[in-house]
Amino acid sequence: MAKIQLNGKKVDLKKNYSIFDLLKKYKLTNKKVAIEYNGTIIPKSSFRKKYLKSNDKLEIVHFIGGG
């Protein structure tokens, strides 16, 4: 079990959970998102490769259109 901080809130995740898995859990895989992982912006190409571990800090921002 990994304990991470997601957008300022503590979240428990299973082991071997990738950023892509997290996006899938929150139904954000088809949305335009920006992810900050431990202070660094992560490119979309790394979402499946970057696995989360305890004490990681993520900020996820998704874009909403409007007028």
C-alpha cells in the first residue's frame, strides 16, 4: 500500500500503481490534464511508466472549456 498526497489530500493506493492507473481511477484518461509529480511537470508519454510510491505528491489539473 502506498500513501500519496493528491491535490493536497492523503490517498491510499495499491502497490505498482502508475500515474495512468490513477487517471483511470478518477476517469481522467480522455481529458486534457497537466500533472506535477513531486514538483516536476510529467509529460504524457511518462504516465504509464511512472509508478507511485509512498510520500509522493501529485497535483492534477484538468482543463474545462467554456465561454
